[in-house]
Amino acid sequence: MSNNFWQNVEQYRKLGADPLRWASPCSLEADPHIVKSALAEVRRSTIKITSPFWFDTYFHIEGKEPELTRRVYDPVNPVVDKEVEVKRALAMLRVHSAAAESPQVLAETLGKFFSVFRAKVAVTSAPVATTEHPDAQFALLDYIELRRGNKDGYMPALSSFEQVTDIIKAPDDEVHVKIALTDAIERLNLLGCGNSALFKFFPIYDAPAEEMLDRIRTNLDAFMSRYNLVMEDYSSLKRGRLFYGTSAVAITNKELPTRYEQVEEGMEVMITNKFGGLAAVSLHALALSDPANAAKFEQAGVSLPDLTAARDEALKSMSEPHFALGKIVSKYCPDFGQGYDRGAHITAVYPVGARGVFALGALAELASAHIAVNELPVRHDEIARLATKESLVENSTASQHGCHIIVGTKDVLNLVAEELRQHHFAPERIGFIAKKGAPSVAIEKGAGQYVAQKAKLARLLLKPAG
């Protein structure tokens, strides 16, 4: 078993992928705190990347289809022959892991890339992937142009990529396409985009051989056909290294549930499912990589069959869209152009994903609020605590799909929770908005047994001023 596992790992590495780099952080995305610090150091740039980072919002113009113009660059030696004269864009970067581990080095990398542009571009969705392969780096800008006309809704837009790899499967297996695209769908659903017929995808993918590229395209077509989704036909990145991702847009005739400025003291904080799940995927990979690891986990009370079942559950969640979530969130949002009612509508949402409890910190910043957490439910608790105790996973609250934060009044969340349960979610109240002002999070108990990096946890749990 171990030999076959390492043969698979070597196959991925030859293709320019990083099949084990995600195992400890449960993600191939650069640490958001490092990215934010790096962006703060970039001066005099015409490309401005600002919060909320996880999505961008455009008005939808009646009768108009979204138009996207893609440009791909080498971030190390960027050359811009002709700039696109469009003021807003989605972005995606893949940078070397050495740069992603230091705010100063990452700031230099980003600053060098941004410096070649003269036209101003505003970006609010810009995931940064990491790689151990210098020749796998790239920077992508997807320019979206606004058209004149009557506004009849919103067009949320975002970019995503495969953050967790199913190493047991072949590098061109359809599961990789499923994971990359489902991540985008998950966040569009959370924004209340309840009609999947109004989603559109612009795939971001690459591989070193045309035969593999053809299989990836076949898998993309199959995914779109399975869920009756629309995809634009885009060529590969032409960097010659394996990659799975997408940009995506959707259309909604509802106001978006992202009224962070209207979050009030006393409002409740609910998660749609328990935190966690991804630690099992990491520990399963480590068990397959070395029989000694499997024996150690067994002695601690976590058997390989238990790990396999938890892993399969997580990967199923990561590769199957939860369209019901979009319909439920949409129901509790006002119609486009209509007023928000705190007693009838969701006030704010935020995706959890691989950030786990640290998503609460991001929400606290956006809402300028102190969040008091009195419950910290984590799925497969014994697996999560073992992963932390052995320092194998940095953050065992890193969550599979289906786990998101929703903020609203008690009455609204009661209604939302009831509908979520009807669609196999398991919502739980975890806390409340204790105070407006300085952003901070207080977790009553338990966080330390799920987060190995105590300094990072301490940064999250800074006490509010006053």
C-alpha cells in the first residue's frame, strides 16, 4: 500500500503538482494573513486588491451576458504587450512556496508583477495558490467589463482552485475537476445564487501533455452536463504543469447577504454544519504513506477504516455541489432593490473552508465586531484532536464543504436552520455578536485542542479594546 502511494505521489510531482503540500495546512492556498500583510507593503501599484477577498460583485445588466477577457502572465518575469482597458478583474496567482511563507518576499513578488501594469485595475477576488515547482508559477487576470443598461440584479464573481488532492486517484481523474468547480459553486450558493441555470464557468486548467488536457476537458464537459451548467470554452494556461481551477459568475435577482456593516450587537452566529473534516483527509494520506503512522493512529484509537470513512465523507462533500444552500439563502434575502429587514432577512454570511475557526476572525474584521463563541462543534472530534496532538495538521477545524457562517437575528436563524435540516445540513448556534467596534474573537473553550499553531490562535483570540 505504501509503495503504491509513493508511486502516485511521484507521478503527481513529475506533472508539476504538489500532492502532499496541502496535508498539514489542509489547503494549497497561501496563508491569508501573510497575503494581507504582503499586499499592505505593496506601494504605488495600479492593481488594487481589497477586501472582502472571497468574491466580487457586479451589477447584472438586463439582457446582457457577462464578457470576460483572460490574460496569463509569468509573475517572475512579467511582460505585458498590450493591456486590457477594463477597470475590474478577477485574479488568481500561483507562487512558489518560499515566497508565500514570508510577507516581505511575497510583497516583492507581487510588487514586481504589479509594476508592469499602467492601467488601473480593481480586484477583490484573488486567491493565491502555492507550489514547490518554480516553473508552475503563473498570474492570471480575468477582466470583466460592465455594460450600460437597466440593472436587474447582481452578478457575483469569483475564482477558485483545487485545494485538496485525492492522491489515490490518477492525476487526470474527474475528481479533481469536481473539487475545483464545486468550491466555486459552494461560495456562489452561499451568496444566495439559487438558480444554477444562471451560473457560468470559465475553467482554469493545465497539464504537460495534450492527451491529459483532452481528458481534463472531457471531465469538465461531464461535470457541466451532470448539473446542467454552462461553461465557456477556454484553452489551457499553457504553462505545462498540472492545475485545476475556475473563474465563475452567477446572476441573482436578490440583494446579497453580505451586509457586514449592519451586523448588530446581540445577533446570533450560526454555522450550517460542524467545523472540520479535512484533517481526516490529511491523516488518511499520512497513514497510507507509512505503515508506522497507521499503527500509531490505531494505538490512539483511530483505525484506518475509521479514517477511510471520514476521508470519503469529506471528499464527497468537496466534490458534490450543495445547490439547496443557494435556494435557502436566497429565500431569506430581499428582492433586488428592496430594503433589508433585520427581522426577516439574513444579515451576513462568510465561507469557512480550510480556514476553519479563523474564518470567524475574517468575519469580525468585515463586521467590525467582537464575536463571542461559546460552542465549537468539530466533526470526527477524535480524529481532529489526534491530528493536533501529533502536530500533523496545523488547523483541525479546516472544514469540508457545507460549513459556513450565517449571522442574523434569533428568529431569522430559527427559520433558516429549520430549512437547512430538511436538506441534510446540521446547523448549530455557536455564539453571538457581543460588541461593535474593534474586531476580535473570544472562544470560551476548546480551541487549543484543534489548532497546533498556538501563536496563530493567540492572534485570533486577541481581547477587544475597552
